[in-house]
Amino acid sequence: MNLCRRFLMAAGLTLLTAFAQEGHPLVGTWHGTWGTTAATRNDITVVFLYDGKTIGGMVNPGPDSIKLQNATLDAEGWKVHFEGDTKDVQGKSIRLSADGKIENISNVRRTITGSWTQGAVKGDFKITRDN
């Protein structure tokens, strides 16, 4: 009987560990789209990193990636803000700015939806966190 209790206790602890907090709610790779209308969408990938003090990362990893700047998370309303500098087709620097809200915070596949501004173009975005 004692061995059975130990087994059940170990199994319970394993389950609790599996459902424990996974760390910073933004960390990971997120995929989605942004655009000005439902028909005009641009694919985006956002990678959020956290070093214990600062939220960093990039938009669209690769040779033309946009380094995240001024990235913040307000846990009061799960509001997210991030900025970065990119270039237009002529090579002119333009600012990207996004404000959103994390939805389904307890789900590993949570989403962020909000507004997206890239230069003079304004639209909306929705990204979903990868597993």
C-alpha cells in the first residue's frame, strides 16, 4: 500500500510540473498577419526574448529582420507594445509600432491582436504563439 501511495504522489507531482508556469508569457515565436483590410494581409513572424530585465527579439527573422525596441508588457491588462526600425523599398528608414492585447493567456497557443503602424500605413494584426 505504501508503494502505491508513493507512485500516486510521484504521478501527481509530475502532472503539476507539466502544468506549472512556463516563464515569461511573451517568450517564443509567434506567427500571423498584419494589414489594412481583411483582403490585404502580410505574413509576419515575431520572436520575443526575455533576459530577466528586458523584452527583446525581432520581427521576420532573416536578412531583413526588424530588431524589437521599446518592447513592453503591462500585465494589468496583458497589453503589449513594441517598436522597430525597418526600410521601405527605396531604403528609407520607417518606424514600425504595434500595440496589442494577449488573449487566452493560459493557453500555450495564446494570441495577440491589436493595431500595427508601419510608416504612414496603419492596420491591424493578429499573431498566435507556436507550441
